[in-house]
Amino acid sequence: MLVVVKSDYDDMSRTAAQIVSELVRKKPDCVIGFATGSTPLGTYKELIRLHREEGLDFSKVTTFNLDEYVGLPPSHPQSYHYFMWENLFKHINVDKRFVHIPQGMANDVELFCEWYEEKIEKAGGIDLQILGIGANGHIAFNEPGSSLGSRTRIKTLDELTKRDNARFFEKDEEVPKYAITMGVGTIMDAKELLLLASGSQKADAIKQTVEGPITALYPATIVQMHRKATIVCDEDAASLLTRKYSGYLS
Ligand code: PGA
């Protein structure tokens, strides 16, 4: 695992976008796993800039998003469909036929989850999976206690996650209780992982992920087992790492 510590959020975002853009240039028909949340927004802004100013071409890229809330239609401003189109997809030349985001309104969620797994496999697997991290150690919506071998499925959201999300909804009862999420095993099958973290509120999560014991109670710790995982974070998120030596490149 490579831990890259950058000075601040913008620097982190540029580094992450560079990793993504290098892949797109090297393999124009690559498969990218995208994440939602506030952390990757700067990375997406930089990818949009690279598309506009340097002609970074996404027309052959296939995308798979990590998760989506159950019960929110794609048009809902808090849905991850809406998030991805507003913050990235509509600003780049991605082909919408190649975009995959879990269907929060699927009639048969179980069948949908099987289909999603098959779709990833048929696309040749995910080349690069972008990840955020929850303050409770979740990756995607794999909350503490998630099986480290899990596949795409429906998950009940953790109390902490619901509290974190409540700010986006007018009423508490509107905050989704369930999500469809790629499993930890699905994420680990990606050929490369790129985990982003910014700010002191993520410092403990990064410390656990990099230096803590691997445990399902902290799903992000499984990243230690991945063959090619890069954590790009800012100094605040890296502030609790105790083994900051040259192995953590900046
Ligand atoms: P954030 O969320 O980027 O909004 O902090 C990350 C996550 O919960 O996975």
C-alpha cells in the first residue's frame, strides 16, 4: 500500500485526478469505479478541467458507481445518480450507455445486485476503483461488521452514517435507511484502489486503515491486503499516522 500525503485538499485532488487521467490516457477503454461524497469533488473538478483544457477523452470509458440509496429515484437531488451527473458525467464526454450506478428503485434488489456483479465481470473487471472513507471506517456503504468477502447487496445504514447524511435532508424521516452497495469483496477485486481522505475528521480513519489490525469492524482496513492500493490524503488526514517515514511518499 502506498500512502501519498499532500499538503492540502487541492493538492490531494490534483494528485488523484492525475492517477485517473494517466489510466484513461494509457487505456482509453478502461473501467473506472466512481465514488460519491464530498471528498472526490475536487478530483472530479480537476478531471473536468483536464477534459475541457487538455482533451482528456472519456468516450470509451466504462463506469461503475459504488452505491446508491434505496428508495431515491435518479432525479432526487440527494441520489447518487444525480450527484454523479451533476458533478462529473454531464461535464465530460462519457457515453451514458457505459455508465452504471446501482438502481435505488429496483423492484427486485437481489436480482439487480446479481446483474450488477455480472455487468462488472463482463466489462472485464474494474481497472481503478476510487474510494472515500467514512469516519466509522466504511468503504462504499460497507458499514462496520460487513463481511470482508461481501458482494453487491442491500445494507442497512449505520447510525453514524445516517447522522452524517441527515444534513442533506430536510426531515430526519427522509434520511435513507438502506443502500445498495458494492461489497468489500467486489471492491477488492478491482485491479487498483485509490482511496481519498481529507481533513482532521478523517485522521483516525486513516490511522486505523493504514496501521490498525484488519477487521470487519473497520472494513477499510482490508485495503492493506490489496495488491495495488494507493491512499492519497492531505496532511490533516495523515496527522495521526505514527510511522511517517519515507515509505509514505509525498
Ligand atoms: P465524504 O464521505 O467524502 O463525504 O467524507 C466519504 C464516505 O462516507 O465514504
